[in-house]
Amino acid sequence: MSLPKPVMRGLLAKRLKFHLPIAFGVAITTFAVTEPRKKAYANFYKNYDAVKEFKAMREAGIFESVRPAGK
Amino acid sequence: MLFFAAILSLFLFLTPLASRCYSHGKVETEEEFDSRWVTYFSKPDIDAWELRKGMNTLIGYDLVPEPKILDSALRACRRLNDLASAIRILEAVKDKAGSHKEIYPYVIQELKPTLTELGISTPEELGIDKL
């Protein structure tokens, strides 16, 4: 039983055609999406005052376990 | 987002075979390429440098050499009394095939008559294909 002739040319080109778009897609996405997103979160929390935000939320009456001050 | 970026990259980097743009000269067919290399290794008084140079150049291409090119190269090894290079050529073919495991057995199948005639053992027969 003799083996049929396989494809022997252009194997790297075929692989790159498939993987390069993915590689560049991931690269573009990290710089266009994930990095700005991480910066946005970092900036938001850089000067975040948790106690101040808690007090504001408390006054807004959204908590069930803590009533607004003075009631 | 990733999908969009991948599609964008696909358009930027995809050159289908049919619409490749050549800014110079004629395109060589696969048959012409193969014949050129068979002729190269068929030189009766090929020297050791030319054999090594030819093989190194050939291995640099994005293809696994056709059995007829390898046959010509193995016969050049015979003329140069270089069994080591002959076996190395077989190892190189297996390496070029990479993850496409069906290529190497096919090439060996096609070269079997030549290997027998010239008395060349395969790396597998010598047990040097395993680390």
C-alpha cells in the first residue's frame, strides 16, 4: 500500500496566513483595548476615597444594613 | 474587538497565491524549480562546498524538496564518498516537514530504490532518530 503524495510546498505560508492575523489581532487588541482599559481603572482608583464614596452611598439610602446618618 | 482586529490584519497581511504581485521578472513554475535543482546536484564534478551550499540554500525555502531533487543530491553524496551528508539530508527532510508527519514516510518510500542502490541507511535504521 503506497502512500499518496502529500502537500510539500508553502507549508509555512499556510501556517502564517492562519496565525499572523490572530497574532496581530491579539497585539492590536492589547494596545487598543486592554491597556487603555487598565489605565482607566488605575486612574479611577488612584485617588479613590472609599470612605467618602461609602458615606455618599449611605446618604443615598441604597444600603439595607446601614441607615443614612441622623435618622 | 479581537475579531475585528483579526479581520483587519487578515486584509493587511493576506496575499493569496492567485493575486500575488510581482514587480520583477517571470514567475518560475514548480517544475522549473525542481529541474533547476536536479541539474545543480547532477553536476558530475560537483565539489563538497557546492553540495553543502546547495543543500543549505534548498533547506532555506518554504518547501520540502521533491524526492527527485533529493535523489540527485544523494547521488552527488555518492560521488563525493560522503555517506554522512547523505544521511544528514534525510534528517533535514524530516525536520523540514515539521508537524506534517505524513511527508517524511512518503519521501522515504519514493527514495527507497535509490537508498538501496547506494547503500544509504535511514536514521531510523541506524537508531539515531531518537535522542
